[in-house]
Amino acid sequence: MKKTGLADIYRDYIRCLNSRDWPLLVRFVDHKVRHNGRRLGLTGYREMLEQDCEDIPDLEFRIDLLVSEPPMIASRLRFDVTPKAGFLGLAVNGRRISFAENVFYRFHEDKIIDVWSVIDKSAIERQL
Amino acid sequence: MKKTGLADIYRDYIRCLNSRDWPLLVRFVDHKVRHNGRRLGLTGYREMLEQDCEDIPDLEFRIDLLVSEPPMIASRLRFDVTPKAGFLGLAVNGRRISFAENVFYRFHEDKIIDVWSVIDKSAIERQL
């Protein structure tokens, strides 16, 4: 896998999330995917994403930084969103918040098999 | 800058931090360095690190994941440490905690000029 290739696949994955095209997820996510060390599998991963979109109706993933070294991708995602109720244990309750997620992905045969994500909770707390 | 070269420079930077060799920092950090968008400069950056080591005497940086695409480096750092008092607004007070930091660096002429860091505060909260 060439470097540009993997970055392009990742950008397509982000487009898939932003269009809520869940049936397409199988093209980007391995059936054995783990998230922060927890084996979710494709079904659990899709459920997590669908729940996120339910909790945050205006959820949109925007790539701020992208570092590609196959089979790894690191991405800094930027969110400007309005969670309906709580988020990460914080009472956001319909307020608009802005925060980053720094996240690493390991790909296996062009599909995401491991995700290590950290969300900037301190930044959200400063806005509440 | 070749990919291996930048990753090697980064590993030397981490060794510099772990050995508290502050005079050597100038070899790795640009005089105009910014941290999460805030212009610290080399002096402010060194002061931040020295303060971290004062607050967390057993602070050691360990690289879990390293993604290199010059001029960018993304690194997942792992910490098993014992902050003396508060940390990120949490009353840690001498308890041992384990957490990750997902961090991006932009290099300029082989020196760090931009840092975008997110610490896994939720993971720490779960341990308290």
C-alpha cells in the first residue's frame, strides 16, 4: 500500500461517516476491529458510530492533520458540534462545543483493525 | 529529511526529556515553538517540561506508537506515573496512574515548531 493510497482510503472512510453510509462501512473497517483495546467488531463499531450520531445530530468529522505511514494513519479530527445531552460525562445539553480528537489507526489489508483515540475533554470543560 | 531520520531525531528528543537534559533541548525544539496553538517559545516550553517533572517526579515518556511522515510526527505516549498533587484539575495526590497522550509534532529544519497534544483525561478519571 502506497502512502497516498492509504491516506485516500482514510479520507473516503471519513466521507462515509459524514454521509452516514453505514452499509459502506464494511469497505473500511475490519470485522475484528478493536477500539482503545476493546474488541468491538464491525457490528459493535457501527453501533458506536450510530449512537454517536444519535447523541450528536450535527456530528461532522473534519480532518485537521493527517500523518500516513502505512499500515498506520494518525489523524487530528476537529469537531464543532451540539450534543443533545451529556457527552463524556459532561452536561453539555444542547450547547455548541468545539474540540479535537487525536487518533491512531492501524490498517490490515486496507481496512481499519485498531483504533487508539483520545478526545480533548479538558478543552470541552473549559467551554462549559 | 528522510522518514527514518525524523523518527530517530524524535526518539533522541524523548531520550533528552527522560534524562532531564534541558540544555540539550535547543537541539530538538525551535525557538518559536507553539504548544496547542499557544506560542511558548523554547524558554516557555522548557519551563513547562521542568514544571511537569517537578509535579511528577517519576515522569517518564514511553513511545507506544510512532507515525512519521516528514515534516510531521505523530506519537502515542504512555505514562505510568505518580503526580504529587493535582493533575489536569484532578486530585491524584500521590496515586499511581496510567494514561496515554496522543500528540502531533510539526518539524521545521529538524526541530519541533508545533505541538498538538491531547491527554486521555477520561482514562485517569476512571482510575480515581
